[in-house]
Amino acid sequence: MKYPILVLLLGTVAGELRAQTPQPVLPLYAGAIPNSKPSNVREVSTPHGNNQWITGVTQPTLTVYLPDRAKATGTSVIICPGGGYSFVSMTNEGTEVAQRLTELGIAAFILKYRLPNDQSQPDPSLAPLLDVQQALRVVREQAPKYGLNPERIGVMGFSAGGHLAAMAATRFARPVGANPGPASVRPAFAVLVYPVITFADSVKRGDSRDNLLGKTPSADQVRAFSAERLVTAQTPPVFLVHCQDDGTVPVQNSLLFYQACVRRAVPAELHLYPKGGHGFGLTNASTQDQWIERMQNWLTASGF
């Protein structure tokens, strides 16, 4: 009668060991990192409750989370955690999301992107965009190794990471950087969760604009980084999530992007919740509805 208990204990231990197994981490660049210069900036990881915030990123990476082969769909997502372009929120908008995606059969790559910093970057405004575009190249190149469909690589972003994902979904025709490379940087789809979208003065967006462009950006810079202005008929399908009571990044951001998609006939699905605030990651505690289940339905209906 003791054997079932032993099996249960062994299974529990095995599950814990799997959970603790370090995930593969890929450097984003094989050689010199573009738009970088020598500095004393050093990466720092700081606990914030159950979350981990990373600052001072100079070596951008992709952390790989793969689903069980039996569940694998061939679809993959590059996750851009938020943090107002001042830190990268690696746990609630990175690790937890990646683990949930693998349960759905989706491979996840958490992008630890560079944050704007004039000490380590000649042009701080371009560093995050350079990194997300390079992430799309890397995942596309590595797709055969991981059993992925190179035509089903999406981007997902939260808050300022949602702004970065929206940039990836709208600024792919002319990749940034001196030697952008031959591989396409167009994502197959974009999932934007309480995203910063516009840098227009009329809409609040937290500190993201100041951190990315400085306190006195030019009108051209504001236009170039306001994603709702950049939507075209070639923008990939978009799934948006936002809360009406978001006091940090108001819901108008998602509404503007959705309206831009409608004008350009870009397939878009928008889920709005009356409550939930900002920064909730996977779980909006104000509702039993799970936005990631709505996203799964949308991906299935969209052929991803």
C-alpha cells in the first residue's frame, strides 16, 4: 500500500526538478552589439515582492521555454515584459507568461531587451527596437532547431513592452540599424496587453515616452514612436487586452490602436474589462475570465 504514495512523491519531486531546471538562454547578437558603446553600466536584478526587476541591460538575451512535444503547435511568441522603459519586469510579465504559453503548446522566448541609456548607447531611442527586431531574426533562424514554424512567430508585450511589440508590428518594412540582415522581422501576429501605444501629448502613457525619447522629444520622434500612426494594411493581426480603470496607461491607448486597425482592415480583437488596473500580468483579479484563454481561442480561429 506504500507504493502509490512513493510514486506520488517521486512524481512531485520530478515535477519540482523540471520546474527548477534552468532554461536555455540565447545571446541576441553573435558579435558586436549594434548601437552600443563602452560604459560602466552594469545589469542589476532586484526583487520586488514576487517579481524580479532588471535594470542596466547591456547584453540582451532570449530565454527559451519549449512545450512538451506532444502539445507543440509549432507557434512561438517573443515576450516583451513591461517596465516603463526603465526596468524589465521579468516574472509576472515574463516567466509566468512563458510557462503558461508552453501549457498551450506555444514556444515562448522572453526578450531581455536593452533599456534606453545614453551612457551605453549612441541612440537610446533605438536600442529596444533593434533588440526586438533581432529577436525575430534569431527565432526565425532557430525555428528548425526547435521544431517551429518560421511563419508563425508572434510578439507579445505588456505596458511599455506592449509599445515595443506594437513597434515590431508596425515598423518591420524598414528595419532599424546599419546592417539589418536579410531575414524578415515582420511578426505573424501581435498580442498587446495594457500597452502603451501613443506618445501624443493628449494621452497619458506613464513615463515610457520620457524614458525612451527624453523629456523634450521632437514632433518627428513622437510620430515615429506612436504606433497608432504606423498601422498599414500589412500590419499583422492584433489581439488587445486593457482595463477601463487603468490609471497608469489609460485604455485610450488600446482604443486608438484598435481604431487604426479597423481603418486599415487589419484583423483585430479587443477585450476590455471594467476593472483590473495595470500590471496584472496573467491574472486580472477582478474577474474569473482569463484573457489568455480568449487569446488561445483567437489564435486558433486565426490559424496560428
